[in-house]
Amino acid sequence: MKIALTGASGLVGRWIARAAVEAGHDIDPLPGWRLGDLPELAGCDALIHCAFQHIPGKYRGGEGDDPTAFTRANLTGSLALFDAAKAQGVGRVIFLSSRAVHDGHAPGTDLTDDLPPAPTSLYGKVKADAEAALHGMAGPGFRTASLRPTGVFGPGQPQKWAGLIRDFLAGRPVPPRVATEVHGADLGRAAMLVLMDPDMQGSYNVSDLVLDNHDLLSGVAALTGSPAQPPMRSDAGLLRVALCARLEALGWSPDGLSRLHADLPAIIQDAKDAA
């Protein structure tokens, strides 16, 4: 299958690119394309849209002081891309959404695949609106789906934990925090499973670990010999945890904990290299 992939070098896109190549697909990263451009998609069987314009290092709040430009690039630009895909005969489109579409649900809510969005940020609203528009375009010969990943981790640059690890190793205070995470390799596999599902449609949660800064940084301290003390544990009981029933039905079984243990030395080095 020939797959057009936007954002192929980004934090998330690089993992999907790797999974697609490992599965034997041909990737077109659309060189020179930017959000808002009309791409050439002739000959592509599928499109996976990961590109997103935002302030570096920020998704929620990534609009900075220009919400209009943020919306124009990420919503209007995405809709133009979806329209182009359908018009040019691309048969399948996957959109990289976010669990941020569910930020407005009560603490402790189990987030099911079919739970209606309740965004509280412009980031979440743009993702939810793009999801809805794409799903509304679905029809014979044009299958659509959205992935809603939680935080994505793994080795490589950009390194999402670079600032956190550098602050910890420098002895600067690190706040308690617990969050849900998924390894990029598991996200990549999820994307391939959805892409190849004959019944691909709707939205799919992608989540795995509940990870506390205390545990992550305890591991960093053990590997580096740092005398810094990790923060206190956070209250995990108030998390909104995404349930991944639709992916599990496709045979998805993430392995984030063992991947974290195996990759943490490389992640620490990435954090140091990013300084």
C-alpha cells in the first residue's frame, strides 16, 4: 500500500512512518507540503495525517497569541487535505487526533471509544472538529478513522521528556504528576491495525501506561547515579483513563512498560543531547 504521511518526522509521525515501513508499505512524506497547501495524492492508497502546527513543546495552549492562525492551519488546513484525498481517489484516511478531545469529562471518567468529545482547549476543539468533519465525509470507497492517543513517549528527537529529565538531574524542583502514556512503537502498530481493518471507521483510543513522575525519575536516578530526590507520588485516582476496546478487538496488545525499561537509557541520553 502507498501511504501519504504528513508530519512524518515529528514526535508521533516518525513512529507511524517506522511501523508502516516495517509492515512493507511505501511511504510518501509529501516533501515540501505544509498545512493549507493542496497536495498531490494521485497514486496513494491511504493518507495518515499527523502534521500539526503549534508552539514548540505545547499542544494545549499551542496557539500562543494567535488562535485564528492556529485554527486556520490546523482545522481549515486539515479539512482541505481531507477534501483533496477524497477528490483524488485516496481510499482510506486516518487522522491523528488526541485524548484532549475528552478533557471536559469529570475526573475519574473511563473514556470509552464512543464517548462524545468534551474539549476544554482550542487544541482539543480543533481536533474534535476535524474528527467530526472527516467522519462526515466517509462513504463507499472512502473509509475514515481517527486515533486518539494519549501522551506518546520513546527514544529519539524531539524528546518529550528532555526538559523534565534535565531539570531533575540539575537538582531543580520537579512537580508531582501522573499521566497516561503510550510508547510510539505501540501507537505505530495501532495505526497499522486500523489501516488494514476492512471495517475501519470512527474513533479509536490509544493508551497504555499510567506513569507517575516519581517512578520515571526514580528510574533516571538509578541509571545515572543522581542524588536528586524524585517528587512525591501524585493521586492517580482522579485520572481520566482511556479504554482501548476497539484496538484490543483488532489484536492490539501494547508493551509500554518493558519498552520503557529498555529505552530509558537512550531517552536519558536524548534529554542530555537536547540541552
